[in-house]
Amino acid sequence: AQQGGRSEDVAIVEAQIRELDAQMVETQTLIDQGRIVAPEGGWILKRMARLGEVASNGKVLFELAKNGELELLGQVPEVRLAQLKVGQPVTVSHAGKTVQGRVWKISPQVNEENRNAEVRIALPPNSGLRPGMFAEASVELGETTAIGVPLEAVRGEDPEYYVFLIDGDKAKRQDVT
């Protein structure tokens, strides 16, 4: 024992050490592959990954709100689309609190069923809103001059609508469109 081990014994132990080193590298590689790292900071909105599940290339594991950025998804009637512009300020209200957002995307397509287009409004980080909440948004589109009457005053059926106007001491029928 004082002269050292036999060369065969030393070779065997050195081979065992190399094998254990290789196993450690393999284990570390598996650990590294099991680590999920987001490309940027943010909020996890949805988790599709489950513990113990094997993920494949291209499979979405999480949906993130990049850097905590949120947006409000709204609907705008097709007749108002021409008045809406990207970058336009939007007043967003929720639970008595009002914040300023901005239009950042307007869908190029109108929904065939309700004739509305989807509009995405970027919200400031201090909005107090969270994913899944509802809020109201209003956009200043300018003013137009028009005559309005209460809906209850309009009579008739499509396409023949009318109202009654007071003419002195008489009521006169007036067709409206």
C-alpha cells in the first residue's frame, strides 16, 4: 500500500472517475434542458406546460405579457373606422379610475356578423388593470351636427319610420330616415 496501487487498479479507478464525470455532464445537460427561461420579463398569462410532461419543439408552454404590458381589446363599428388612427389617445375607465391609453393596432378585417373591427389599445403600466378584467374605452372622434330625438318618439316599422311634430295646436306626422 505504501508503494501505491497497481497500475491496473489505478487505471480502473481513473476510468470510473471519467465515467462519473460524463454522467455528471449528462445530468447537468438534462437539468439545463428542463429549465424554462422566458426571453423577456413579464406576467405569465396562461400556462400550458404541466410538471413531468415532455415538451416538443414548437409547443407553446406559456403565454406572457411582455414586461407586464397590457392591452385592451375593443370593438369599433365599421362606420367609425375611418375616424380612428393608430397612436390616437383613448380614455379607459374601470372601477371609477380613468387612465390614458393609445390605439396601437386596428384590425384590417371587419367581422361579418356584427360589422365591427377589432381595435387594440395599449395600456400604461400603472393602469391598475389585470388580464381578464373588463373596462370601458372612449375615443374623441370629433363633433358633427345632427338632429336627435328620443328613441321612444320614433314610430313605425322599417323602412317607414315617423315622428309627430307639434304645429301650433295640432300634431303633424313627419317621416324620418
